[in-house]
Amino acid sequence: MLAIRLQRVGRKGYPVYRLAVQESQRHPSSGRVVAYVGSYNPHTKDANVQVELAQKYLDNGAQPTPRVVKLLKDAGVKLPDWVKVGAPKTKTIRNAEKLRKNQPKEEAAEESAE
């Protein structure tokens, strides 16, 4: 089965990724790559996707990873119905009562000191 996943390239400390189509049972860095369908630079948020080529592999059953789904959707690739598009993550705040904005105002404490 084919997978569309990110393959890390670039120098140490500055990753850049390729969108690679390869066998899903192989490791991204060492498996045989069927095709490259684009690239992604996380520092500039620049994604270059070959839309027609990506569409061809999706129509033939290639499974995209969740991050690749987001990149393909932003590039305008029509995703099949079986591709699961994840909901945007919402951050939960632990111990919200300890936040400064939820603490009582300090002005009342200063006035009583005077």
C-alpha cells in the first residue's frame, strides 16, 4: 500500500520536507520512493504541491498522513471521501484559575496599604 508522507531533508537544525509517495511499510528516509509530489518549508510555511500528480496517487488509493492531508487541502487537492480530515486542535488550559487574568485585582490591595 502506498503512503504520502513527509520526508525530512535539509541541514541540521533547519528541516525542509518533501512530500514523498512510497510504500507504507518502509521508513521515510530509507524506503524506495515512488514519486515526489511536492515540498514543504515549515519556517516560511511555503508548500509546493504538484496537484495533478498528488490527485492521481490519491485516486489510486495512496494514504496521506494527517499533516499531508492539511497541506494537500490547502493546496486545493480534492480529497476522496475516505480521507479523514482532522478537526483543528483546541488547546486546553490546565489550572486556569492560576492565570493572572483570573486573579483578583491588585489595585484593591494597594489602596488598603496606603
